[in-house]
Amino acid sequence: MRVDCLAAALLILGAGVGATAIDAHETDPLQPEHYCQLFSKVRDNLSGTVGAKVDPLTRFSGIEVMCDQKAMVFRQQIELRSRDVDKSWVAQRSLHWSKTYRTRHPAFAQAIRNGWTISTVLSLSDGQSLHIVAACHDADA
């Protein structure tokens, strides 16, 4: 039951990213600064939702964009304890996170292929955290 709610939360959060205005011509893989601009726009568009409940178990905590490290990190607080999460659950969430960013918009998949990291840190209620990184393999995209 808790896993289903969290899956819905991540889907809703991913939909929020898709709702940002992204111009397909904004990102040129030869110009890394365009990814920084794109991800900064995503951060700015979602900044008003920081602290909002995504579902009964999940609160959106924000986004960090670190252009010099080529990284965008989503943060969420999850009302689950580490004992509620097993390797299978993490594998399922990792697959879902990767699929979201392979298919949400071509610019995200291209950025990953060009060395950017799109990840989420899930802070659990017992103080533990999980870090999930989107992967994009050419065969999958």
C-alpha cells in the first residue's frame, strides 16, 4: 500500500517537471550551458511547490541545480521508515525514475547522455535517506 502511494507521488512530481515550459530547441548537446539554463528553469518553475504535500506520504522539499557539477537533485521527504523499503522497492523506484527522465522530454535524456546527473534524494522518516539516479542507455532511449 505504501509503495503504491509513493509511486503515485513520484509520478506526480515527474508530471510537475513535464509541466515546465521546455523548448525543444533550448538544449544543444554541444553547448552545456543550455542544460544549466534548462534545469534552472525547471527549478524556478517548481520552487513555488516546495513544502507541498504530493500525497499523504510525500512532501516535496526542493530542487538543487549545480551547473559546475552537472547535476540536478530533487529532494523529497517520505513518511516511510527504512524497514519499509527493501532492495526490490529501490530497484522499482530507480527504474521508474530513469524511465521518467528518458521519456519526459528529449532534452533530459540528452543531458544524461552528456554527463548530467538527474537524481532524487528521498529522506525517510527515521533519518535515513536514499539516493536514486536516472540512467539513460542508448538502447532504452
